[in-house]
Amino acid sequence: MAGWQQLYWDNQLVAQQAASAEQDAHHSHQFELQNGDKKILCQLKVELDWQPFALSFELLIDGELISSEQRNTQDIERQTPVIKPITRDKISLVGMGSLALKLFKSAKVIKVVFAAASVAAYSWLFSIEFALALIACLVIHEYGHIRAMQYFNMPTKGIYLIPFVGGLALSDSKINTRWQDVVISIMGPTFGMLLSLVAMIVYWITDLPFFAALASLNALLNLFNLLPILPLDGGHILKSISFSFNSITGIVLCAIAAAGGIYLCFIFNLSLLAIMLLIGSVEILFEWRARHNSHLLPLDRYGQIFSILWYFATVAILLAIIFGVASSGDPIMSMPLQVLGS
């Protein structure tokens, strides 16, 4: 099954039903297999409920029941994802880069080399103090992703720091549900937000400007990660939320929310944030029609609401930290806010 409207047999599409919000929970796929001169009639009966998710199916061969099974959300999260085959004739530079990364990531020494290169690069551009602070921000952010992967019992490869790029949290497993995508993506910015809050508390206690600057800079980095642009965390989060809607009403609500966010950004003179939000929203909107081609189990209604609240609460807290630090009047402290308003 690819999504819940296409059936593959030996990597060949044998039956298909269009997905729609009005489709009944009971539906059936029928197809024929050729065995010499004999034709075999196959039928797959499916019963699918989204909230709460429950899938049951029966396989019949020439009218005789051969197999039956039931699945729920927990079963989907634990299974190894099966994605419909994609044939690519041309050489992909992205694919070659991904293969090279897979070859390198098995060696633990690469982590140390990348980390040392990151410290050296940022120290050369700025200072050793700034480099160490930036590395700490990146590590805490990526550790949030790692913790989420471990929550879903996904084996992890650890954190890789890449000079001038940032960090990567790698896993050997693939995700099966939109909920996994949301949690793993948003836990990085959430851990980053917690680091900024701790830095603000230390600043209030010690009155040392360094901690205020750390809180604001870290908030800016995590705020950019929440922009709805792939492959940033925000792109994965909002894509999973919007792609879980199975009606025009859902995508209209997403469009209204995006328009409201853009309007608020302009009201608060966050021009750069507004432009990036517009670009990301348009990108997700163009891809929305292809949402059923994914093997990922969509969010149910409660998952959609919780994910939206979690996302906007994190964005609001990060913005509040940036505005709070900038209110001191120090030009250095207000730099993140100036970046957002550029």
C-alpha cells in the first residue's frame, strides 16, 4: 500500500482508488494474476478509520480467504516503511552526496573532525568564545532531535557538526507517521528554546550581557529553523500538518493561518520573517495535491490541533526572547531583531 489508494504487487501497480474526504471506510481492490493459462482473481478488502486510526484488511484468492490482519497507530510506528518504487535514470548529484554521507557517517572519527573544523571555522570568523557558544546551541538543538528519535525507538547515529552549515542528527530508521515527523522535527527547536530560557534566567541572576546575547542568538537560530521551508524543521512540521488535512476546508484554514502570520510579521516589522514565511507557504501549497503519494500515516484531528499549538507556542516564545533582549537598547543585543526586520 502506498498511502491508502494504490496497491502494488511485485513493485507493479495493480489496483488504484482515488483518495477523497467523502470515501467510505469500506473499499475493495480487485486485480488478476496470470499463472500459465490460468487467471487468478485477487481481492483485497479494506476497512479504514482515521480517528482513531484503525486498519483491517482481508486477502481473498478466487473467493477464498487467504490472510487477514489489523493495524493501529502503534503498529504503523513500529513497522519498516515500504515506499513505492521510484525509477531514476539520470545520475543525481543529491543522491551521490547522500551516498557519500552514508559512507562517511559510519566512522566515529568523522564526528570529531567535523566538530573540530566547526570550532576552528567559527573561531576564525568571530572568536573562540562565540564559536563555543554557537557549538553549544547547535548541539542542544540536535540533541532534541536525538531524544525524539529515541522516544520512537529509532536507532541513531549521533550528531554531526558541519562547518558553515550547522548540525545533523542522523538515524538508521525511516519514519512511518506524520506524528513522528512533527515530534522529531519540533523537538530540536524546543530544546533550543529551553536553552534560551535558561540563558535568560542566568542573565537575570548575574546581569552578565553574554548570557542575554546567547539567549537572543540561540532564539534567532531556532526561529529560522522553524520557517516553513524544506529541509528546515518548520518545513517538515507544517508539511505534515497541512498534508494531514483531507479536505479543501483544511487547506483553506492553513492558508488563512499563513496569511495571518505574514500580516503579523509585517505589523511587528519582521520583514525577513514575513517573506520567508510567504515563500515556504507557497511551496507547501503547491505540493499539497501530491500528499496521498506519501506512505506516512496522517495526523488525526487531535494531532493536528496539538501540533499547531506546539508550533506557534514555540515561535511565540522565541520571538518574545528576541524582543525582550532587544529592549535593553544595546546595539549588539538588538542585532537578532534587526536581522528579522531587514
